[in-house]
Amino acid sequence: MIKARITVTLKNGVLDPQGKAIEHALQGLGFDDVGSVRQGKVFDLELSGTDRDRAESELRSMCDRLLANTVIENYSIAVS
Amino acid sequence: MIKARITVTLKNGVLDPQGKAIEHALQGLGFDDVGSVRQGKVFDLELSGTDRDRAESELRSMCDRLLANTVIENYSIAVS
């Protein structure tokens, strides 16, 4: 079994109102050091099989087809 | 300036219907190797200052007070 973590984040320049709201909430709680906050998503997957190269190419395909909107999001894949 | 990434994931045993929906969607797309999918959140923060220890303790406090629900979620902090 292969475990993988996919992290999807907004591309630079794409507005992130959710991150902005969190930034303001943190500053409101007194965390004055907080500069910017951007929120993203993480997916922890378990894949059957043991071929890491095949898994990585499948994971890239999953990101392109479903997990990330590559127009506005970047993704990174870590296989462990 | 200090950059940090906070990753918030559901604890083991906590139901994740969103992850389940993604799992079924991936299997529906033909990714038969997919076992389980769990979804979490990631926050990329920029903090002013250069004291890493102080930043880490502030980040832990942010997680406990706002970013994570520690009853059902774990968090990890990576300062770069």
C-alpha cells in the first residue's frame, strides 16, 4: 500500500477571500505579527499496489482531472 | 519575515464525508487503486519578525484558538 499527500494551493495573484478573513480574525485575536494568510487543501490518500512511479503518475492525473483546478491552483504530491 | 505552513487534518476515527465523496468520485473516474481519501486544510502564513521559537509558539496558539478544532483535528506546523 502506498500513502500519498496532495497539497493544493491557490496560485500567486489569485484572490483568497477565505485566507483574508482568517488573517483578519487572527489579527483581531491579537496576533499582530500575522502578515498574509492563504488557505489551501490537503488530501491524504491510500493507494493499493506498490509501484511508486505508477502511483505518482496516477496521482498527477487525479489532480488534473478532479482534485485541483489548474487554472487557479497549484498542486504538489508527496509519496511516502 | 518567517513563512510557515500549518496543516490541519481530521483525527483517526472521525468521520470524513467529504473525503468519502472524493474517494467515490475518483473511483468513478476509473482510479480503482484508490483506497481511502481524507481531506484536510493547509494555511500558509507570513509572520513579521525573525524569532523562530517565538513564531512557533505563536503558531501553536493560533491553531489552538482559531485554526484547528483540537477535539476532532490534529495540526502540524512547519516553519521555513
